[in-house]
Amino acid sequence: GSLSLEDIAISSGLHARTIYVSEEAAASVSNATLTGRSLADEGLSIYNAGTLTLSSSTVMGASHASVNYKGVIYNSGTLNMLDGTTIDSESFVYTGTVFNDGTFNMSGGTFGGTGSNSNRKDYGATVTNNGTFNMSGGLITGSKNSEAVLSKGTFIMNGGSISGNTSTCVSGMTYNSVMSGGGVLVYGGVFEMYDGALISDNTGYMGAGVGVYFTGTVFN
């Protein structure tokens, strides 16, 4: 089935997400504000196993004590992020903003910049990619203590910007990502970057400046 949500605000409690899209289902969300506080292991605000398109909407995740969940949005299907969409996280530990095990297409919108501790994560990148991440537009910024993109899958960047992110070595942290590129960490995956894409003004413990650190395969 399919679902379309427009001009709506949804705030979830600890025992429910704002949106759950099952396999073979499709949903489109526009001009909406979604704030998730779920205690679920995968997806504080949104769980998508089907096809989900976000446009001109704001998706937020509020912090809690769990350390097992995967992202404000967990995606194992197809996630499309269009112009006018903002996805952000407040103070988290062990998590990212989007955790992608499927296909994530970002053609516009912004990560970061709205929360009081926007994208402040101790271990998880803003986008953690184990599947395919296609970035053709938009901006990823404001990540603190971990890189903007941690990719173990395939990351194809032919547009958009990754800038203003910081990955530092924080006392007591041992995970590799916090000591790597402030912009992108390719961890055994494939990274392709083409004209029209920009990675700049990121700071990393390793791979500072442009902020790309890789242990996989990079094409440009």
C-alpha cells in the first residue's frame, strides 16, 4: 500500500516511532515535522523497510539512555531525501542520524544545525552507510566527534557538499571512526566522487582539512 502525509506534526513517545514503513509499502512525507524519542534498537523516529520520500520536512531525534539503536532514521529499503528537508539529532551516544542498510538517495536538504547539540555523537557518523548512498545534492554539516559519513558500502557523490564537520580523538574513545576523516571515512567500502561534489573545511584526527580517510577503494 501507499501513504501520503502533508502539513502534519507528529511527536512520538518512548514506545513508538513517528513512521514505520514496511516492506513493499511506500510513503511520502511533505511539509511535516517529525520528532522521535523511541527506545527501539533501530530508528528513533523512522523505520523504513519499503520506499520513503521526504520533502520540505523536519525530522528530529531526541536523546535517551539506550546505546543499541541505529539512527534517527533506520533504512533497509529505499530512502529519498529531497529539497527543503532537515534531519538532525540532539545529544546522542553510539549512534548516527541516518543508519542505512538499503539505498539512500540524497538530492537535497540539510543534515545538522537545528538541535541544541546538533549531530553531537560519540561514535556514530551523521550517515552510517552499509548499503548504497547516492548523494547528488544537499549539505551535511555540524557533525561533532565523528565524521559526516562513515561508509562500509558504496558511496557515490556527484553533487552536494560535506563541510564544517569535526572528528576528534576524545578521551576514552577507541573506535576507529573518531580518529579519522572529519568529512568521510571509507571503511572497507567504495567511494566515488565526481565533479560538482564538494568536501571542504572539515577537521579530523586523521585526514584533516578536506577530511577523507579510507581503508577501502576510492575513485574520483
